[in-house]
Amino acid sequence: MQLQIKEELISGEVVKKFNSLIVDVKLSNGQIVPSFCPSAEVANFCKGGTIVGLRHLDGACAKIQYEIEFVKQNGGMIFVSSPQTLSLFEEAFIAGKIKEFSEYNRIRRINTQDRLHHVDFELSNSEGKKCYVFLESVYNKKGNSAVFPATIDFFEMDVFTELNLLKKQGARAVIFMIVPRTDCTEVKFSWSLNPVAAAKIYDEAKKGLEFICYGCKISKKSVSLAENMKILY
């Protein structure tokens, strides 16, 4: 199962980063347009000269009408569309591609009525077993390895609190990391990117919070989850 890119992307070249979530992009006709970046982490490697693929946003009245969906870096493609990552995971689960979740046969996106503000999915089976999943994209790379964690904020601290509470209630809780780029063969836990974030995640892993990571297959027309990537600590 693949996540299809439904419309032709617009190619452009980054001129400069305007702020943490907006970059100016030069189109092939010479027009410079402000474009949304999905995260500050992605904006950090959208430096001047970087080639990106833009999606035109619906709504003619919007001041910013473009969003970055792909970034080219070192000859590889990076898929950076955070909203579509949910569909990417959901389609892979339904197709049975995620072997670590083979005991579950139902998937449900968390909604506001669940009162779970940081979890993305609930997986379940006929025996009543449940697993809660939070998705996290890993963009950074060193050598041939994707590396994490790059940042940690109050939102992510709350993620750990929520998942640990679900564990105490008897559910399985998983941080599911996706490496949405084509030039990495493994994923490594790093102390050097952000020591504070590293210390927190290392502590959570020791306490039993589960981390799983998968790579991606990417083309201009589709994106799909590939194989499990071993996490090296």
C-alpha cells in the first residue's frame, strides 16, 4: 500500500528562511513565494539553494498558498508532510506491513472525545488488547544514519506523561518513528544533538516505553513505509 501524491508538485528553490515555519521559495518563473514548513526542524535544513517540492494550498484568500512537501538533500528525497504521515502509517497497518503490530486487527484515529491530546492512534483486537501510538518523524542524518532526538519541548514531555499513564492502565504504548528519507540505512540514538532531549528519552526507554522505527520508499508519485530500522543506542 502506498500513499499516492494526488497532484503534481511545484518545484522551487529556497531563497531564505523567513522564520521558523516560513521560507521564501523561488519558482521556475522567477516568482518568490512564502511557503509553509511543517516544523522548525525541517526549516533548519531548508537553506538557500535547497530544491523543494511545493503543494498548492486550497483557499484563494490565504496569504500563504504553498506548503513544502518534499526536500531534496544530498541527492536524496525527504518527505516532510506531517499531516500525510498519519495516512502513511494507517495504510501500512491496514496492509499488514508493520510486523510489530500483527496481533492487532483494528485501527482508529484518536479524536477529541477520547481526551487523549498527544496520541495519534489506538490499535486493538477482539481479545480487548489495546496499543496506543504516537508518530514522530526523524529528519536528521549523520553519515548513513538517521539520528534522534533533535529537540524536546513541553508538547513532547506531555506525550511521555500520557503514554506512561496508558501503560499503567494496562495498554501497550509506542513511540513509532518514521524516517521519511531515502538515504539512511539505520537509525541512531544520539547524545550530541540535544543532550537534554537525549537524557529524557533514554530515561523513558529504560522505564519501558517502547520505540519502533521504519524507513520509507519515496518517489515523486508515492510514499510508503519500507522495512523496520534497528535503533542503535
